[in-house]
Amino acid sequence: MRLFSLLASLLICFNVQAREIRIASLEYPPFSSPKLQDGGKLVALSRAALQLQGHSLKVDFMPWARVVLAIKRGDYDGALPLWPTDLVELHLRPSRPLAYSEMGFFVRRDSSLQGLSLEALKGLRVGIVRGYAYPKHLLSGGLIAEEAANDISNLRKLAARRFDLVLLEREVGLHLLQEEPLLGQQLTWQGRLHERIPLLIGFRPARGDEAELAEQFDDGLKHLLASGEYLRILQTPAR
């Protein structure tokens, strides 16, 4: 930690465009959430990388639909966490991957669906979040998609037998089930990883004589990797 603090101080001395960076984020625990220490793993990582460039970070949490609207209006410098398809939709400059999203399904513990292939799930009802850009092949094989406002709503509906599966990132789902033990007793990971997707932060293009934030951010990440701070942040349990 002392080495990281010294490195941050030295780099800040050479940065003449330091400012507050405003980021819009959806709640996606353990990666990002106002309920978690430091805002979640990816928020903590982003703050540390920007600090090395002399910047401070302000994160506003909101539903995904509002993130999209806020970015399109130009209200923020960027957004996180994003999949590559989100970057295209929002016309943002990508960072290097911060972590990887492991996509699959959650099912009821008394279900016979555990371990089945995607093809074997054809015709079943699956809960998804409205507005998320899921990998097309996960929903084009005959699954019947039903939308909800967020992931926890889908898990509650799954427990209530409103549908058969929930399409969800593995770590996010496990974190939510840990937060709601009664749901955790009823639901479980289906057992198959169907897609591994990079999680990134996206920045708007530079204006006027501004330096490109994406380039500055990636430079900060390189220093975090070299110091060991990168892995320390990602491996710290979310709480």
C-alpha cells in the first residue's frame, strides 16, 4: 500500500488536467453497488486507476435504462460496468477489460434442469432484465424470454415459479442469493458456463484539448498491475 501511495503521488505531480470524473453505473454486485465498500470491486479499481492520473471519481448508481439515457445526453464522462456490445450502442471508448462476466442460468434447487445443455432448455421460460444486451445465441435457441426491471426481481419470480430459469452473471447471482438467504435456500447456479464476456468501463470521446480518458485510465491500470494492487482489489471479498 505504501508503494502504491508513493506511485500515485509521483504520477499526480505530472498531471496538469486533473479533475473529477463522473461515471454512471448500474447496480451489479459484487462488481458495482452503492451498498458495498468502495462501491464494489470495479468501482474501487476504477477509482485507484484514475487516482494514479490525478483524477477523483464520482459514481452515480441508477437502473440500466437511466444509464443509457444519461450517457446519450452527455451527462457523464462514462459508464461501468459495460459489455463490448454496450460500448457500441453508447459510442464510448473502451478501457482494457477489468474482469470477466460469466453468463449462465440460475434454477430452483428442486429443478431437473441442473447441468443440462443450452439445447436441452428449449421452450422454457427465462427471466431477463429489460434493456440488457445479452449474447444473442443464449436467447435465440427457443427459450421464451420474460423481462423484469432487475436481477433480484427475476430471482424472486424464479423462486415463486413464475418461470423456469434466470439468465444471470454467476458472481452477481451468487452475491444476491447470499444477501437474501431464503432465496439462497431455494435457488442455485445451473452448473454450466455459457458465455464469458469482458467487463469494461467506457469513456466518452475527448472534447477540445482534453486528454483521452480511456488512454489515461489504461495507463493507470498498468501501474496497478505492476504494483500488485490490481489483484489485491479484485480478490478482496465484497462486503
